[in-house]
Amino acid sequence: MKSKIKYLIWNCVLVILAMTVMQGYFIYNTFMLKQKQAQASVRVELIKMEDKININALRSELIRHMDQLTKTDQREKINDAVLLKTAEISKRIKDYISHNPVLSEYNTAYCVTVKYAKLTSSASAPPLIIKGKTWFGNGKELENPQIIHDMTSHVDGETSAFVKEFTTQSNFSINDWQRKIFGQMLGLLLFSVFVFCLLIFLFYFSIRSLIKQKKIADIQTDFINNITHEFNTPLATLGVAIRTIQEQAGPDENIAVDHAVHIAHRQHRRLKKLIDQVIIHASGPEDIVLKKEKTEMPAFLSQIVTDFQTVYPSIPLDITVGERKAELYIDPFHLTTAINNMLDNAVKYGARQINISDKVMENKYILTIEDNGIGIAGKDQEKIFDKFYRIEKGDIHNTKGLGLGLYYTKEIISAHEGEITVSSLSSKGSIFTIYLPLS
């Protein structure tokens, strides 16, 4: 059992680790997916903004302005030409972004730069190059910028055109995007942590309960072993007393006394075997060892009836034997105990009349025990053979017992390669049927 618990603990640890890796993987994928979704949403809104401000018209205006400066040989002003309407456009951009719910939510930074411009006034003069010059934006610094698009114009061959190449690039970034996306995922993260903690707690609680049950089972086994050992002393004394009475009894002794001594001797042997059986079954029903012998069932049942009526003289017990006298290979001790369990239960639960009948049908021996007790509800019939199960209804729970009788009965019958069924209605009594193989 200890090795099984260790194996279970290690498996639980592995499951928790696997769940942690999977959960982390899914959260990471969700995080990256939300980042891409945010970037896609911002990109779409910025393209709409560029269409609204007509960025193509602004580019054309800037190109014409730079062309005019080059044509009039005002090269010293060309570098500043990029600042044409910069403040005005930037203000429009800033207002647009601040009032757009998507762009403002993601703290968007936007900037358009003149990536490359080549201007020449004549074939002999060296060209003027402008690179990486900021044109306009919303004034926020770009963090990990993303390109919206590059816009290139080639104007070679145009009349009076001095701007040979002109390329602008619009970029954006979502500043502090990790914090924003973590905020969006906060509910998912908290739920994941809760589920993960709940899983760990359930594993811990299950393992702790299993260890606790193991300790209780060990205590129970030790208790059973100790108490049955203590029972052996008075039983041995009782056995000596019975043998003494039998040895000293003369031929003229009272027949009733002789009969009572005979019953006491038989019950003493049975009680001794029961105690030995308790010791064996402290470890479980798998330790049942049957000692089968050929048994005539009518005589076997008759002895059970005699013992029962000695204990319960006020309860009528009728027996009906089938026409075919059956002989079975059974363990008389174990099967006697199993049948007595059912008879004792019938008395405990209100039976005032019990009928036993048997018959042989299709190579099976069928034994039926019927009583007129309080009966068994349908919802309980599937559970009465479970270990430690007891019906609790009204004052039924006041009856003595641990819920092991019918469990043991089923185990014994199963060990005989048979089966047991029950048919009952509340307040109408119960019918237990045992099927045993003939061979």
C-alpha cells in the first residue's frame, strides 16, 4: 500500500507539472494572439486616419514645395521644407488618436518620416539627400515601431521636376502594450490560477484522505487481530467445559440437555471459525480460501433451520425442498455463515415469517429466502451488497451491524462461482435468490 501511495503522489506531481506547462503554453499563446489582434486593430484605425487626412495630398504638396525651393535655388531651406504644416497636421493627428477609442485605449504612438528624398537642381550640381527626417505625428516616442506602409514616388522625367525620389514611411507602436494586454487577460489569469490551486488542493486532499484511510485500516486490522486474540482465551475455556460435560454425561442423561450440549458444541466450533475468519478477512475478501466438500443440501439446510430456531424460537422458518435432492461441492462453514447472515438480517428488519425453498433448474441449484419484513427500497437494492453500506430510514439505523453481512455473503457466493439477487418492495418483504453451479 505504501508503494501505491508513493506511486500516486509521483503521478499527481507529474500531472500538476504537465498541467502547469500546458496552462503556461496556452496563456502565452493567448497573450501573443491578443498582441497581434491589438496591432491589427490599431493598424486598421491608422489607415482610416491616413485616408481621412488625405496623406497622399499632403505628400504631393510637400513634393511641390520642395521642388519649388530647388527650382529657385533655395537649397538652404530644403531641410526645413519637411516642416511644412507639421504643427498643423500633428495637431490633427493627436486629436484624432485621442478621440479614437481603439487608438487611445492602446496608447498609440504614430509618426511619419521622410525616409529618403533625392533633389537635384542641375546635372552638374551634386544632389541633395534627405534621410530619416521626421515629418509629423502625435508626439509620442515609438517603442518597437511597426511599419504601416512605405510610400515611394519616382518623378524622373517630369518637366521642371527637381525631386527625383521621395519615400515616406508611416510607423506606429503600442506603448506599454504588455501592461494593457495583461489587464485584458486579468480575469483569465485569475481564473487559471484559481483552477490550478483548486487542482492542487484536490490532489492534496485526496492523497491526505488516502493516507488517513490507510492509517485507519491499519488500526482496524491491529484492533481486529488483538480483539480476536483475546476472544480465543474464553473460547478455549468454553470448549474445555463443553468437552468435560460431554465426557461426564451418562447414558441416562436428559435428551434435552444432551441436545443443548450438542448445539452448544456446534456453535462453539462455529464461533471459533468465525473468529479465525475475521482474522483472515481483516486483509480483504481476496484471502477467502474455500474447503469444498460434497454436501447433501437438504440435510445442510435442515441443520441451518435447527440452529436458527434455537436462537429465534418465535420466528417461524418454513423450508420447502425440491423434488430433486441436490448434492453440491461447497464449503459448509462459509456458506452456512452466508445464509445465516441473510436470516439474521431478515429478523433485524422486521421479518415475522421466513420461507426457504430450493430447486434444481438448468444445471443450477437455486436457493430462495423470502421474508415478510419491511422490505428494501429500489434505490438501496443495488448498494446493499457494498462494503459497510447500511440502510438508514426511520429507526432502521438503530439495528446493530457494520454493513458487512451481505457484503461477506456476496463474496462467499462469488467464491463458489455463483451469484445472488434481491427482489423487494418497501413494506412488502424481500426475496433473496442464490444461484450455485451443480458441478
